[in-house]
Amino acid sequence: MYSKLYNYLSTPEDSGKKIGLFRTVCSILGGLVLTYLAMTFLVIVTPLPLGDSMLVPLYLGTFIWSIVAFWISLSYTKLIALKRVLIPSSIFAIVIIIHMLGV
């Protein structure tokens, strides 16, 4: 079962001219999640007061989202697109949780 799923996800598209629904949804939603996690991390780490540190994500949020979504959509296979969403998102989430717990 897992090898069949792995083969399906690691097979490139038949035509290189179309992106595909999976990579499109993965790039839009995954880019949004990854951008919000990165901006949350930026607000937490920045030593500025909360009002001043909120301006940076407001200005950079849409720009970073478009860059991340473009980076994910340029994946060669569906598996690479999934990895480009899950690995950075889990890293940012773990770092944010560690910082919130004060470990």
C-alpha cells in the first residue's frame, strides 16, 4: 500500500506544461501555512515591542507567501511538493513550541 502511494507521488507529470491540481493546492495552502509560521517565528524572535514587530509581517507576508508558493509549485514531483510543505512547516512549528515552552 505504501509503496503504491510512494510510486504515485514520486512519478513526475506526463506533460511538463501543466502544474496539476495537487501541486497547485499544495503550493497555495502550504505556502500560506509556511508563511504564517515563519512570520510568527519572526514576531517571537524579534526583540522589538509587539506593536513594532507586527509591522514586519504585515509588509512581508504577501511577498513571502508568493515566493514560497512559487517555490513549492516548481517541484518536479508531488512528493517533492509535499516535502517542501511538511519539512519547513514542522521545523518552524517545533522551534515555535520550544520557544514558547522556554526550553
